[in-house]
Amino acid sequence: MSQGKSPTPDQKKPAKPDTTTPSPEDARVNDAKILNSVLTQHQKQSFGSGFNDSSAERRRNSLLAVAIPAVATSAGTQGLQPVSNQKFDGKTVPLALQNRDLWKAVPAPLQSVPGKRSEALYASVVNQFGVTVNPRYEEDAPGKGRGHIFVWDVSRAMNCEIPHFVGAKELSLVQTCDWLRHEGPMRGWKRANDYELLEGTSRGWMVVVMPKDRSIRQIAIVAPQKDEGKPKLTGVGLIRSDGAFAKEMFGANPLECFYHE
């Protein structure tokens, strides 16, 4: 019997098929993981914001839902159970709420949700941010206030967000006011007359007020406190205050108000 010869290089067995090429599904998962690794926490939250338009919603789902479903849905589930056993006086601010980075949404320990609101809870939700003492709301420069950041923070804690970011776009104070005027009514915000303004705060609804003149860059919250039937404002306008009359906060300017139940 003759012995078989070793195969020449040309006679070597064909290589096995490459099985390392990922399937389309694996590739999609991998791409999502890569995207997740380069996004900042703010960007992750922005993709999950309930206030993005439908195209952004689809983009968020396609890019992030596979890899980080918890992040993608966190904005929609945050604060569904209100915490009502904490009270704040507006002078002592939790450290987590003092971050001055505008791209970071601060995690409010006390929250309120639609259907479970009350005047006392609303007051405490607002007070936890300590607008008059919190370094987060100090001016960036003379005339460059952070009233819209305060409103953003409170609205998140009230689960009726007036966003500081829409997708990757950061909103200025003026753009925040415009968002409330034009986009807000589609997100549950309603224009308020004087009666609804006072009635809303007594029910624990969030009420926001700003000058009608768009050249006046100010916005504040109507706090659940009244003096002779006149509402008082909390926020950053001409002054930083947790209980100022409208004229003190905005000057003698016509105002427009919005509330969210």
C-alpha cells in the first residue's frame, strides 16, 4: 500500500466560513453599546425626554432602547410615586440640588405627580431647591440670570417638565419662554387667568408666570402663598426671591400665566 503524500499548498483544505461576522441584530446591539459609552448622562436623559418630538422618539428608540432600556424610559417613570414625608423650608438645600452644571438635571428627592397633588406638597417641592440660597441659581454674569433653570428643576420635580434641552439643543431663557407659549399647550400646560392662578396653587398645580413682552427675559413660579389675595412669586427675575409680588419680580409689565394640573 502506498503512503499518501502531504497536500501541496494548492491542495490545502478550504478555510472554514468566517462565523465572526455579527448578525444585523448583534451589530445593532453593539452600535447601541458604543453610542451609550460616548453619550454624557445628560444626552442619555435628553434622548429619553418625554418632550422630544415623534422623530426624536423614534430615533431614541432605535439608537438606545436595545442597550439601555432603563435610561431610555427613566424620564417617563421618574417620580411616579410622590414622596410626601419630607418638608423643606427653602433655606437648607440638599447637596445634590446645588450642582451648577447646566447640562446636568438634578435629582429632586421630593416630587409631585398629577392626580396626587396638594398645596403643602407643592410648597415643599419648590422650597427644596432654595432659590435664594442655592448657588445653582446664581447669575452667570450681570443680567444673565438662571430663572429658567429654576423653573426647569421645579417642573421636573413636579413631573410636568419645561425642558432646558430639547434633544441636543440647549434652550436659552427666551427660548424656554417660547417653548412654554408654543409647545407647552400640547404638553398639558394651559393659560391661566387670575382666578385659575390662585385656584391652581391651592390645588398644588404648578403655575408659571412671565412678562408678555418677549424682550424681558424673565420667568418665575407662582408659589402657594398669598397676601391679601395677591399671589407671590418664587424665582429669579429683577430679584431672587421666594415670596415677591409680581411688580417686584418683573416690574410694571403685563404678565401671562400657565398652569399644569
